[in-house]
Amino acid sequence: MQDCPFCLPQVKARVVLSDDHCYSMWTEESPEGSAMVLPRDHRPTVFDLTDQEWASTRRLLELMRELIVDIHAPDGWNVGWNVATVGGQSVPHAHCHLVPRYRDEPLAGRGLRSWIKDPSNRPPHHLAARPPSWLT
């Protein structure tokens, strides 16, 4: 995709590791070792990845984790995908976040589910919702 900021070669200088299907790079937001793994081909979301891209993502996540451990020695991790604008995806090119967490950071212990646990984040149409009958 021509204008995608995550498509190669726009980010070639930021690539840390790569293979035939995916590459990894550091994020710009965090000096503590936050990284991303992305498919080489433009895929809008994680649901568009090929089997080879899934396998490559797994492999590169592990290699980046090892690299971050060696450099920063984190105490925990968040690993995740944002999908669509409402899900927090700001660039429509699939990318998996690998975020090291540290016990002395101000938000330690708040994981990906913290927004689920916060009752003030319930959309109005969900306040009266019941689970489907097949779940009960």
C-alpha cells in the first residue's frame, strides 16, 4: 500500500529482525524496549494474516523478547493486537505489540484487560445486555 507508514521500504531503517514473511522494529513511544512485529505484505488486521505470517510473527516475537530481556530485563509483558479504530489501531497495517513491563512503573499491574474491568467504560447498550442463552 503506497501511503502506509508501516509498509517497507518506509521503515527499512528501523527494522531489527526479519524473515521472508515478517519483520520487527522498535516503537517510537517507549525507550524501555517496546517493539512491534509486522507482516512484510500489507495486511489491514491480524485477521488477514496468512499461516506463514502467523508462524513468522510467533518466531519474531520470541526473538525480540530474548533481545529485550538481554537489554532491559523486564519483569512482565503485554503482547497484543489493536484492530480497527475503535480497538485502538491507529495505522491500518497489522502489527503485534510486544511491551515489556517493569514493577517500578506507575501503572504496573494494569494489563490489557484493565479497560474491561473499569465499569465507567461500559457502552450504554451493554449496561442492560445479558449473555446469550447458550453461554448460561
